Amino acid sequence: MCFNAIAENYRLSKSLEKREFVSEHWDVFNTNFDKVITRKRIWERMLRNALTLGLNDNLTKISNERFFKADDNLWARLKSGEYDDLIFDIKDEDTKSIKFHEKNLLATIAFTDVKFVMQNTLSNVGSPVAAKFKTNGKFGIKEILCNLHDMDDIRHCWQVLKSLESVSLPEKPLFCEIGAGYGGLQTKIRNNIPNARFVIIDLPEVNAIQTYYLSKVFPKDKILGFQDFKRLGRKILKEKFKFLILPTWTIRELFKEQEVDVFINIRSMMEMNATTLKFYFNTIHSTLKEHGIFVCFNRYIKQVGKFSNRFDRYPFDKNWKIMSSDKSIFQPHIHHLIAQRHYAADNQSFIKNLKSSLCTSIFKNSKLPIQNKKRV
């Protein structure tokens, strides 16, 4: 998809944006973002500059300064249109960084499978900063690009695929990811389930980032956006798209009851306020098929403005069966829940079982970060 189409989708969705879906956490984007879209160089280096700040784990140390140091300087620069590189190539002599990435790579291989890691390794799209490891050419891969964010995406994809082994999916399953970052996880699932179709729900600015990234990784795939949705409405689901990328508020208009096979939310529900959380849970409850899967990987607790966002208070109804529910072994502050939609009478114990699987000591001992000062 060309920059003109990305810009047109952005402008249309931004003109109709419902501000209640923009939490304080995400009120960070440049007010002239449509002009940012025209600056090609920024996009070519999106995985090392502020365009993916908050969407890219390789920038986490920088982005956390906003919370732990109450430092909004970078966000002020971002909103004013500055997009210089924030991270840089890993040099051969940087042994500490190389060893860190090697350890992460080996841990990911142990958690998944060497073939799976090699065949789902990061591409060069967006100029990612990554450690490079040569291989013996097995499985047709001569080099693995390894960075923190991509290893997470690989592990998350593995968990999703494992959960689906016991589920009877249709020939062309429909996935919906709410808050998909720059689209990394979608590339992995797309590689492994080529017949699947994907709906991505996010903020207008992030939609633009996702559209660019996925169109570069999969240049032959058909990608539809908000303009197409405004033209076709719900009929758009009958189109032969691979990715449908839409702003947040469209999700209730798009899906009818029990239509989605898999919902995914990786670390964005933890950034929502109470109203937005309820909106999405109501949507998932009504539109996920019976026996469909909900992948919910989020923080145990996170402060969003004045709202204390807690996993143990997510507004699940009782019509679920737990497939897996564990603290992440790689990020202990994150809980990994995969639940299956069930309407059977014996599911009354879901909430009790969920709470018993959570690491409750985290709620008791949590020290929330310093609240950031008012943004410029």
C-alpha cells in the first residue's frame, strides 16, 4: 500500500476518532501526523526511531523514562516531529550486548523449537537493531536476526499456535488482534497459517505504522483499511483480504455475533482505562465463536491515569474455559492467559480458577511508577 493510501486512511479515521478510546498513556502522537507519513526516511528506519516508541520492546528503556523519571522530553520532541534514530547497530566488539541476545535466542529456542525460530526470524523491514548470528544453513536460513521484541513475538506466536492444536478451525480462520504494535506477531502467525485472515484494531496512527510494516513484509498481500470499510461496511469481511486494518471504534460495527475464531491482546489491555476495557470485553464476549480462543497476555497491574488497571479485575463473564494461565517466565510482571469460549453450565468456576492462577503477591507488593507530569 502506497503512502498516499496510508495518509488518506489516516486522515479519514482521525477526523472521526472517538477520543474516549485514547487513554492518557497513548496521547503522545504528533499533532501533524499526516505530514509525518510523507517523510519516507522515517518509515524506512521505524524500528530504531520514535515512530515505534511504545510499540517496540527495543525502545523500552527509553520509553520507560517517561514513567520512572517523570521525563516527557522525548514525548515533547515526538509530538513536535523529531524522529532521529534512538538506538544503533550492535557492534562486534559489544560483547555484553551480543551475549545478552545470544542468551535470549537460546532461551527462545529452548522454549519453542530451533526450526520454528529460524523460519520465523526477523526481516530487515524497518531497519531493526539486531544481533546477527550465522547458522549452518539448515532449514534454508543462513543468518538469524535477534532482538528483544522479535524473540517475544516468536514465543507468543508459538503459544498461540500450540493453543490452536486442540481447536477445530475453519479453512480460512478469522483472527482479530486488538492493539497489534507495529505488526510483528501478525507476521509470524501469517507465516504459519497462510490461509488465515487478520483484522487489526488500533489507534489511527498505529494503523498507519501497521499498514506500512505489513505491506513491506508481505508486498503481495491484499491489505484493506478504513476507507474500504466506510465504503463497504460489514460486507468487507466477504472481500479476499489478508489484512484489514481499522481504528478502534469500528470493531462493534464490523463483527456480528460469534464470528471471530481468535482474539489476541498482547500487552495493550493493561494500558486501557476502565471504560475501554469494558467495551472490548463486551465485544469479545458477543463476537467470539463458541470454542473460539482469547489470547490475553498483560501486566498484573498498571496505573493508567487515575485508574489502577488490574488483571484480577478484568471484566470476564463466566463462559470461559482456561486452556493455560501462568506467569510469563520471561517477563514475570506479565500474566499469560489463553481461554476458550464455552457456554456449558460447569463454567461457573472460571473466575475462581482464574484468580487462583494469578500471582496475587504482585498485587500486594506492587510499587507503581512515578506518575508523569502533564504532557506538552
